Amino acid sequence: MSKKILMAIVLVSMLYSCSSNKPKAEEENEKTTEVAEEKPVEVRAKLVEYQDFKYELISNGTIASLHKADLRFQQQEHIVKIYVKNGERVAKGQKLAELDKFKLQNSMEQAEESFERAKLDLQDVLIGQGYSLSDSAQIPPEVMKIAKIRSNYEQSRNNYKIARYNLEMTTLYAPFNGVIANLTVKEFNQPGGDPFCTIVDNQNPEVVFHILENELSLIKLNDKVIVSPFSQSSYAVEGRISEINPIIDRNGMVRVKAIVNNRENKFYEGMNVKVRVQRLLDKQLVIPKSAVVLRTNKKVVFTLKNSKAMWNYVETAQENSDSYVLVPDRINAGDSVIYEGNINLMDQVPVIVKR
């Protein structure tokens, strides 16, 4: 057999092989496509309806005590007794600490003696003018004024008041119910220039937070807030907005205050917290947050129609932790939206609703 004949036979065999393999590959692709088309995606769906919506505005805030005072001694005598410690709860009027009273007690007694002597001198001056101190209402004001000056009465009385006040200030009392903080001074030392301690009322503290200028219309006084510490996100308490500052700062922010309850003593002065402002909005078109997916940075919601997923671009308005308010456009009340199994869906993909 010649070489030309042999090459021809090989060429014909290769062409036959290629022509026979091509239909098989196409047939396998068609079968795969048929299998893919026959198997619908399992999803969950719900009807869209108008309902009351709890709008949530989320911000970060700081805890501040409703009442807070730095307590100081007026004198620099040695501290002889401290009755409290940091973290201790005290009642209004409770004794906190005492200074050494010896010098101040003597000063007050001397001032008291000088004042009594001035009273006698005043009486002598008035008697010399033909009046009695017991009839002070009958004494002309000018005569009384001159008599007090000559007897040194006013100065002695003022010195006595100051000495008595200084003696009283050697004992420190709680001005209101609260908790002791920043107590660093020890007994038998002078108080120094810093506050002896700080007392804070953290039973009903304030939370101070900021909102954007365009969110100002969405809140009002007495709106409910939910406050959680960053260090313990599972714990939350309710509060009410107590103050909205009517000034917008240079960053376009508005300062807001709310009062919260701290019966369990979970909040401390200066603590960072998460704040959610809740307000009830009537009759909004609400969908679950999980129903919204992003496609090319646009919000998409799949609706269920004839057992297929239909692609819809949407716009949302307010939101809370689990829902969006939908701007009515392509989706309306009564439509069924897919909220589970929609992550990888495409337009008009067959689906089956799970029960």
C-alpha cells in the first residue's frame, strides 16, 4: 500500500471521529441544561402589606449622670475621719468625712465672744442716746446705724458668722443621693487643691448622643430609646428623650439627651453605649431586610410570579433592625417577595416555596 493511500485513510478516520464526538458533547450539554432547568430553587416568601412600622434611628452615645458634684473642703486642716469609700451608695445628708476642728473651734469661740462684747457696747451707746436695745423698733435708723458703727457691732457679727460657717464646713455631707467616686485622699492628710471626692447620681442617668440634621424631623421629645452598653450588647434598657438641643453644630449634628433607668447599676459615668431611637410610623409598605440583595450596588428584591423569581429594582426609605420601608413603585401591597434563598437568584429562575 502506498504512503498516499495510507495518509488518506488516517485523515478520513479522524474526520469521522470528530463528527461522531460533537453530537455526544452537545447532547450531554442539553441533558445538563434540562436537569438544571428541571430543578427549581427552594425559597421562602411572604406577602407585602401596609403595617405600622417601628422606625429605628441608631447612634452612639455616652452615659452622663443626671446629678454630679465635686465635693471640696473649705479649709486645709488634716482629715481625721473618712466614713465612705469609692463605689459606696450614700443618702442625702449622710456624713462623708471630717477635718480636725481644734483651730476652727477656737476661732469661732473667739468670734462669738467678740460679738457678745459688741452687743454690750451697742447697748451702752444706745442708752447714752436715750434708747434701749429692747425698743429697737422705736430707734431712728440713723441713730441705730451710728451706734452699730461705734460699737463695732456689724463687723463682730460678720466675723462670728464666718467663723461658725468655717467650723460647720469641717464636716462634709452628701448633697443628694448618689455613689462615691474619685476618692483618693487618706486620713491624717490635708485635702489639697483637688476635690475630696465626686458624688454621682446614676440611678436615672442621661445618655448623650448626636443625630444628623436631616434626621431631626424624625424624632421628638418623649420618644422611646433603647440603650445597650458596647461591653454588654445583650443587655438593654428603655428610656425617653428628654432634651433636643435647638442648635446644629459645624458638622451638621444635633445633640440629644435621653433619661434611662439604671436599677441594675449596669451604666457608669462616661460609658460608651449604643442608642436606638424608636418611633411608630403609621401604615408603611414594609418588607424584611433579608428580601433586599445587592446587584451592581443597586437594591434588588425578587418577587414570586408563576413559580418564578422576578427581578425588581427598589428604593427604600426608613429602616430598623429587621425591616425596610419600601417606596411603592414596582412592588405593591399584595405582591409576594422572596426573603430566603435569594442570595444567588437570577431573573425568571424557577423556584419552589418551602413551607
